[in-house]
Amino acid sequence: MEDTPLIQFGRDERSGPQTIHNDALVIMAVLANYEVGRIFIDSGSSADILFGEAYDQMQLGDVSLEKVNTSLYGFAGEVVHPRGMVSLPLTMGRETAQKTCLLKFLVVDVPSAYNVILGRPTLNTFQAVICTYHMKIKFATPRGVEEVQGDPLQSRRCYVDAIHKGQKRNEDDAPDGAPPDKKGKAPEGENSKETETPAKVQPAEELLNIEIIPGNPDKTTRIGSHLGEEAKKEITLCLQRNADIFAWTPQDLEGIDPQVIAHHLNIDPNCKPVK
């Protein structure tokens, strides 16, 4: 793909030998005919994210965007409203064993050290397995299992950039004239209610202990104290009549009928196990 445009923030340097690390899995792939670097593989993300700066560099235009009413919630609970959603082909792997899937990306306008975040939707679509220790992502293709190697050096550069961007945001949020130790905070005496530590969540009402097995104080549960006397009596009798459904020890768990629920591994039956 010699003619493929490159979207890469920072220098594109290749990593040295693999060592023990805590680096994020960052790869390079082809997105909509652009070779895009700084792609973060995040199995904890429920969405695939394309950051606005990278989207603008691809010059796809807002015509490709679909309006969405979905909001994203960050690590600290902050709310992000996407610019829109766009469907783009993503290609991973070498030319001899590539795999291309059409994915839906939420385009968000927030500062980021990454260009793209690939979450669970991509991993499931590609039937991919990741290993952060070996910094690899593997997936099935018609020609066998293909893998993409992560870039440890680029991962560390992204980490450093993320710290710098966070510090820059704190400086921008600091009030005029605030000393360095007050970055991102209101001056003393202002907005005191907003800076107070919120009170711990308390139960809405006191709870009453009831014996599931009458005469056995070790096998109890609790119900609301604000219930009417008749409701308390009916709930207590119902729980006691169905005492056999409670498990008090691991030995009481006799299993669940597979017709009710069953666990299975989402593995392609045509793939052969490899040690």
C-alpha cells in the first residue's frame, strides 16, 4: 500500500526487543484507504471512536456523518456528545492475509493522544483476540490466523502526550490569577458548595431482618421498614415458603438447568486449537 495516505501524529518509529511492560496495545491499520497510526485497542470500550482531528484530516466531509443521540461517558463521568457516526472500512493484516470489515465509528471532538479507539464492536466483528503482554492482536482470515504487532514506542509516546494534554486542560481551566497549586480549582471562598465533598449515599429507610427459616437467626434477609404490616406479613410468608431457592453455602448451589441458561465460548468451530 505504497500510495496509501498516512495519518500519524508524532514520529513513526519502530520498537526494539519486547520486554516486560504495562504499555497499552497501539497499532497501525488502514482506515478508509488511509494508513492510520496511534490506534488504541481497548476491550473495555463499548464503542469504536474516531477522534475529530483525525477525521478532519481524512477530508471525508460532514456529508458522511449520521446524526446520533448517543452520549459517551468518560472515566471521570464527564459527558461527551459525538459529532456523529460514520461507517468506514478497516483493514488489518499483511497483504497476503488481510481482513477488511465495515465498522461504525462515533466521531468525537475531544483532545486525545490517539487517532482511533477500537473497542469491543471491532474485536467481535473481526473475531479478534488480544494479548497486551505480547502486544499483539490475532484474528481469523480466509487464509488462516493473522496477527498485528503493537508498537511499544508509539504506545509510550501516546502515554506521554496524554499526560501533556491533561496538564494543558488543567491550565486552561484554571481561573485568572490562580496560583499554580490551584490549577483547575475555584479560588478559596468561591463556589464552596460545589467543592464540598458530597455526603455518602444513605439507605432510603431502615431495613428489618426477617428469618427465612423460622428459628434460625443465621439464615435471614431484609425488607423495608416502611411497608405496611399486611405487606410485611405477605412478603415474609412468601420468602419462607420459597426458602429452598436460597443458597447459604457453595454446597447449596446444585447447578442450573441448561435450558434456562448456559455458558459457551464464542470460538469459530472451524479453527483448530494451537498450543
